[in-house]
Amino acid sequence: MATLPQLRGSISDQSTMSQSTMSKHDTLLHDFEIYARSADTAKTLMQHLSDRLHEEMGRYNWVGFYLMEAPEYQALVVGPYAGSFEPTPRIPLDKGLCGAAATTGHSVAINQVAADPRYLGSDMVKSNMVSPILVQRRVVAEICIESYFADTFTVAEQRFVESCAALVGRYIETHP
């Protein structure tokens, strides 16, 4: 079973969340669990999560998945996504926030991307979070969320995104 990565990165100091946000997270996770039971493929599940997160979470301006490039496993390639701009098609593991999350196996959440030289994306993006998807403790993919708003990713947001990543990891593990 995939394990959740430890909380790391620069997370917004907001320690409390409104009940409605917590309920929205719980509702979405419940809906994702139900959808996963009937999803045909991991990519179908990833596209569903991308679409729903982009639609439901107002500050999630781009939501997508990067998959480990086989057979070398030296880069990530873009997978299913939803959002307002074209993603980077291929990211070497030694580049960017996506590469950092993949090589460490831990989530990376940056609420002021202009201050982090690892960030590779659009100047319009202010916050970025990447959470690895683990199968048997090995990174096989990751979910990446970009926001046009600074300080998007609270600790609760990070836990939510990590729960989405864990759900995809469980799906991949049980549907090889």
C-alpha cells in the first residue's frame, strides 16, 4: 500500500480552515473513491480528478499529472490535465519542482514560486504544489497543481492533494 509522504515545503501558515472547505475536501475525496471503483484505467481516473479539481477548487487554475517516463525513469512526461495553459511536456528529474518531488518522494508546496529558482512554469503562477504518487514506495507519477494566487496551499490543502495522490497510487497498485 502506498504511504503518504511527509509534509514538506513552504506551506501557508493558515492553520484553520472553514468547515465548508473541509467538507468540500471530504466530499470530493468520497466522490473520487466512488469513481475509482469503476474507472477503466489509471489515466481515466487521473483525467476525472484533473477535471473535477479544476472545476471545484477555485484557486486550482491548472491540475495535471506527470508520469514517469519508461523505461529510463529519468524524466516525467505530461499525462491527463485540465486548466488554462499548456504544460511543460517533459521534465527531467533534475529540474523544477516536479523533479524535486519525484526525486525526494515528498510533496513540494511553494506559495511564492517567484522566490524559488526551481520553478519552471508560467509567470502568471504564484503557487505550485506537487505530490508524488507512490506504488510500493516507488514514485510512478505525480499530481501537480498551479494557482494564480499566492499562498494557496495551506497544510489542509496539502493533505487533501496528498490524499488524491494516494488514491491514484492505490488504484495503480490494484489495477496493474
